[in-house]
Amino acid sequence: MKKTLLALALIGASTTAMADSWVYGGASVGSSSLGSEDATSYNIHAGTGILPFIGVEAGYTDHGKFEFTGGDVKASSVYFALKPSLNFGPLQVYAKGGVHSWDMTGNGAEFSNDDDYDLMYGVGADYAVFGPISLGANYMNYVVGKEDIGTFSLTASFNFL
């Protein structure tokens, strides 16, 4: 009985420790919205915790191909963000805010080829499910010129240290 309780305590402690990872990386898949159109989006990201409650993260998001009646538009972003977070055992709730370099290529009259730097922000939650692996969901908003691209994604992360 004592060994079982000790094993459960160690598993719980290791799961909680993974939520405050020193180095992590992951990927996500979801849906992006631009205007009235939706597209499948993909993301890869890596980050580090600089304090127990705040970290920095960098990533690449392919927002997908949006098909408008006047033509198609592809959009992507490379971002750098601060990531404040709160941990409740294996559950981590976080916000992100930073800048992103976006690139938009289109072949229609509504959107033209353009690129620039703008703000990005969002919220999300991760749950440490097994050892160093955590699963979660987030909503991010990327400002792209005069438009916003909203992205809802399901995430999987691997916590290295």
C-alpha cells in the first residue's frame, strides 16, 4: 500500500513539474478564419520558461489557403511572443502576446501580395497527459494589415527539461 501511494505521489509530482518546462516544442492543427472564409492551419513552436510564471515562445503558423469568389489567398506568420501562465497541477492556462511577421500571397482583387509586422495575441490551456507530453487547445488572433486572422487549434507539446 505504501509503495503504491509513493508511486502515485511521484507520478503526480512529475506531471506537475512538466507543466513548468524549461524547454518545450510542439505542433498544432486547427482552423483559421479570414473575413468570411475558413482554412486549415498548421503551427510548429518552441519555447522556454524564463520564470515559473512567464516564458518566451517562437513559432511558425501556416494559416492556410482561403478561397474567395474574387481569388485565393495564402497566409503565413513567424512569431515571437511572451507567454504568462498559471499552473493548476497538470493543467496550464496561458496567454500569449507578441509580434509576428506575416506574408500574404493572393491572386485576386480583394487581397494582394503583401507582408509586414503586426501584433498577435491569444489564450489557451494544456494538460500534461503522460510524462513529458501535454495536449491542449488555444485561440490566437493575428493582426494582418487591416484584417484579423483568428485561429483555433488543438496542440501537442513535448517538454524536454
